[in-house]
Amino acid sequence: MNARVLILALALAGPISVGCALKRTTAQTVDTGYLSFRGERGGLLLQVDENEPRSLAISGRDVRFEIAPGRRHVRVRRGKDIVVDRVVFVSHGEVFEVVLP
């Protein structure tokens, strides 16, 4: 009888100790990328791809705009002048910084 209890205890001790030692990790992905602008933003309009232009004259030091990841055509205008005209590739969770002249 004692031999059966000992064998049963040893048989259960292995899987229990291994199960307690397992560690699961999960990775959370961000589905958007960000554009950040450095420089004077007053009077500027941002246009990404063929979307409607948005004003960059937002108060705050660190202003980020969410954009869909992938290849994007970024234009920044001051009045009728184009000050930035670039094609950029933004990855998931990446912040792409644009330096304004």
C-alpha cells in the first residue's frame, strides 16, 4: 500500500512541478504608427496620402498624429508652399519624426 502511494505521489509531483515552472508571455501589438513633427508648426497643414489636410498648429511640445502603418506620402504646406514632400514607411508602433524647416 505504501509503495502505491509513493509511486502515485512521484507520478504527480513531476507534472505539477513542471506546470508551476512554465511561464507564458504575450506580445501586444500596436495597430497604428505615429508621425511626430519637430520645429515651428504654426500655419502648417499636414496631408497624408490623399486625405484631407489637418492643421499642425496644435499647442504642446510633443504632438503625434496616428497613421496606418505602411508606405505613406507626407506633405506639409505653409500657405501654397510645400515645405515637406516625402514618402515614408511607418511600422506598427513606430514614431516617425519629421523635422520642419
